Amino acid sequence: MWEKMRKLIDGTEASELNEPISLIVKTKCPSKYLLLDLETDETYRGTDNNQPGSHWTKIDNSFMNEFKKLNPKPAATAVNVREILDAVDALLKL
């Protein structure tokens, strides 16, 4: 099933499948989701565009760097989701 490994930005590796798969998120609020590519460090935010291939919009990498400065705690220990969303909204207005 696994053909090769990909090196991620943190130095770990992820197995690559032989065939692509779809990752599906069903939601009424797509803009609350961020997608981080751990290989390329590219970040995307969910959109309400329902056209195939348009569900995610790329966010400038400086966005995540600023986000990490505002919230240096690992996501698993963040105080609460509202603080994270507020930080995201503030960064998007820059």
C-alpha cells in the first residue's frame, strides 16, 4: 500500500499512498477551518465556494507566523477556541 515516504517540515516522515484520496469536511461554517500542509508549510482557509477545487483558499505564510506569535502555546493546550479564532480574524485583517 505504501510506496514512498515524504519528509515533513518538522523532520518526521509521512507515508504516501499509491493513489490520491479525498478528505471531506462537512460543515455549515467552512471559514472556521484551516488546512496546514505539513510538507510545504502552506496554509489554506475553508471557503463557502461550493465549486469543485474551490473549497480552500491559500493564506499567506506570514499569517501562520503571526498566529504563532500571538498564541505560542501548542494547539492542544490553547486556552480556548475563541481566542484562536479571534487571533485568526485579527491576522486576516492585517
